[in-house]
Amino acid sequence: MGVYAVAMCSSKSATTIQGGVTATADKGYAVGVLANAAATKLGGPSLVSVSVGKDGITAIGSSQSTGISAHAYDSVVSIAVSGDVTSIANGDNGTATGIELEGDAKGTTDILVDGTITAKTFGVSNHTEGGQYNITVWKIDSDLVAGRFSGSSSAAKVEDKETEKAIKYIIKVEQPTEGGKLTALKADGTSLDQSHDLGIAHWGDKVLLKVDLEPGYRIKGAFNGLDGSRVQIVAASDGNYYLVVPNGGGVYLSVELEKAASPTNGTPAYPYANTGNIMPAAGDCLPPSAVILCAMAAFASALTLAFGLRFYRKTERFRRR
């Protein structure tokens, strides 16, 4: 076992690990962090808090492993991990779980993983009995994002869609090197919900990529994913870029911006989008020279119409005589 933190009978326990936690079991069950908070007849609710640095948590067991095991009984468990949580169970029939939740209806569990949860079997296995839980994570890489075994440990796996829908996925944004600023918003243009002061969304939510362009720049492309696994996002019919959060999260948004080409006559190009818009409205992209030509054409048309009307009236008066 890596770290065991416990608090009972109205007590408090706080543990801080600057680097990371590694737990290895050559035979049996490995647990990276086990946190247990409980109220008893001798005392009321308790609090356990654990903080782990950027090196994260790794648990490697011969048959079973769990990265984080949180137990909250009429008490509070709070765990924050700045890095990844990796759970590995060796053997073909091994069971690897990223986060395991236990507790009663009065328990509260709050877990933040600012990285990826990697576990072969379950990303999250929730066994709480109506308690409150808040799971905030960037990405879950597992056969089942959330699930449990039905009956004995050797029985079939069951997907837990209720827990999957409740997981809060961190929406990460990479700013362009020049030309503007990228912001992730809800599809209606309002700010994302927050968890631990981080913008989050749930599985199935639509996220809008809002770009505030500097004058003279336009969007070359929008993407989701880190380098080497980036996937291009195609603009929607309204000209904006959206992404639907996948089950498992892993949203990392970025845009490539480029300078707008200048017309061949040397006149500087007009900005390709208004500040705050993804794509320009009709007419926003006309260079100044084109605007002048349009104005001259409109004036000439009005002048022609005026002379024609005057000639028509003179002709009518002459015909009536």
C-alpha cells in the first residue's frame, strides 16, 4: 500500500505528498492511496484530505489494483492529484480500477485528478449508498469509464451510466502563439461550469470554441487533442467550431491562426473576423478598395436613374402637346 490516511471520531487528517505515490504488490492487491473517514458512536463526522504532486499515483498488483480507494461514512474524504493515476493488474484475469468509492448516504467524497486515469477494468467503480461524490478529472482511459461487477468478483462487468454522467471533465485550452485568444464556452456562449476553479463539462455536452482575433488574422484550423493525436474540428453550418465531450473526456482544444493575405494592389487586408467572432458575417471581409468601388457603383446607379427619370418626364410633356 502506498498511502493510508484515516480519520475517525470527529478527527481530521491531512497528508501532502510533494512528488508521487507508487504501490507495488508482487502477490495480491495494490492500492496507491487509501483514505478512510468515518463517524462512530464515540464521535461525529471526520475529515480526511490527501494531496499528491505532479508525479501522480501508480498502483501495480499481481491480480488486483486500485489507484485511489475512498471510504466516506457520515464524513468527508477530499483527494487532489496534480498528475496521473495509473492502476495496473498483471495477469489476464487481473482487475485494475482507477478510483473506487465506498460510503453511506451521509458521506461526501471529492476527488480531483488533473491528468489521466488509466485502468484496464474500471475508471471509476462507485459503491456508495446514496452519498454525495464529486469526481473531476481530465481524462479516463479504461474498458469502462464507470462500472462494477454484478455479484461476485468473477461475474460480468456492468456499466454505470449514472456515474459516467456525473463525472466532471476538465476542459483544457492551449493558447495560440500569436493572433488572438481562445476560450472554451458552453454551446450557448455562456461560461463553463467550474469545479476546483477549473472549467468543466460532462459527457455529451457541446463546447464552443470562441476566438478573439487580433486585426489582420483569421482561423486556419481548430483541433482537439495533444500533439501526435490532434483531430481537426470542422466548422458547423453557423460558422462556429463545436466539440461534443466524449465519454472519458480528454478535451484539449487549440487553434491555428494565420495572417490574412493582402490584396495584390498592396492595400492591407481588412480583418477576417470581428473581435469575439469565430467566422465573419457576410460583408465583414471586404477590403477598403472594394468598399470604395461599391460606393462609386451605387452613386453612378442613382445618378443614371435621376437623369433617366428627368428625360422621361420631358418626353411625356412633348408627346401630350
